[in-house]
Amino acid sequence: RKEVEQDPGPFNVPEGATVAFNCTYSNSASQSFFWYRQDCRKEPKLLMSVYSSGNEDGRFTARLNRASQYISLLIRDSKLSDSATYLCVVDPGRRALTFGSGTRLQVQP
Amino acid sequence: EAEVAQSPRYKITEKSQAVAFWCDPISGHATLYWYRQILGQGPELLVQFQDESVVDDSQLPKDRFSAERLKGVDSTLKIQPAELGDSAMYLCASSTTGIGGYTFGSGTRLTVV
């Protein structure tokens, strides 16, 4: 079983739609959680950290459910520029960050 | 905004040849990582440095890969000999204490022919 699992997609949504991605992780001792965004053939860039209480950054909302070991990312009012791959990332503690394989989002006009 | 520098951006090499990648982390970042990302997959850790010391190289194929960070600043990752399956993006990242998100360089895209 992979340490971090994501639905690869693609998720094809129209502009203005709300879309949600989920991610599950296997290591219950994991300390911190992040979402990274990766554009085609570019490096991953930190989108947001995920806090236990949940957090928002503009149109983006991240949630953490430690009991069920899953993380979610909600994007409201999708823009064409949101088209990218979204990587779920887990800090397992005492090791480097572990990345999921990513969920591809395509926002269509 | 401070950046992680990597070179070259692209590299095409023939199998069995040697290839090397260079990374200069953000100034003051003690922790440096090399990740490999195969198309369609997430980045996978190859090696982690804390200053000049290797912290984790458990996933580094040591028969052909080597990495060093001699002065605890910039780092070199080498592959010798390269194999077709090594074609991937090689990403360098750094962080201050190993806690929190990392900053990645723009990567080196390696194609082995």
C-alpha cells in the first residue's frame, strides 16, 4: 500500500465550479500535511499547509481528518489558471516529506 | 524571492554514460533533498542531507547513484552508468530545519537514450 494515495483524475470541471480532492495516508504518526501544486513540466510549489482545525486561503480550503487519515482540498469558483496537478504531501516525522502521485485538474472554459 | 538553483535544466545522455546534476539551495537552508519524479508519479526521495551529512539515502540506488554536499552548501548528484529507466525529472529542494514545506528548484529533466 502506498503511503499517500490520491485519485489521479483527471477532474474536468467548467470555470466557476467547485471541486474537491481527497487524499489518504497510511502512517498514523504523520506530523504535518501540505498541498502542493505542480504545473506541467514544472517543479512542485507549496499551495498551503493543512492544519488540524482546517484552514482557508482565498478560494482554497484544506481539511484534515486524523481519525480517518485523510486530507481534502476544496477549490471554489475554479479558474482556468487552476488547471494543474495537485500533490498531497505528508510529513511522516523523522523522514523527508512523502508525496502522493497527484490529482490532475483541468478547468474548461 | 529566494530560489533553489539547479543545473542543467535539460540533459540528454546515452545509456552507460555518466551524468551529473548540481544544486545550490537557498542561503542558510541546512537541509537539502534530492527527489526523482517519473512522469505521472509523485516525487520520490533519493537522498537527504543535513549540512554535509547524509541523513537518509535508503532509496538511493547506490550501485550507480552518488550524492555529495562537501561544504554543506551546494550539492551534486551523479549517475554512472545511466540506464534508460533513469529518465525522469530530478528535483532538488531545501528547507531551514527539515520542518515544514520545502522550496524546490526548477529541476533537471534527464532523458537517457
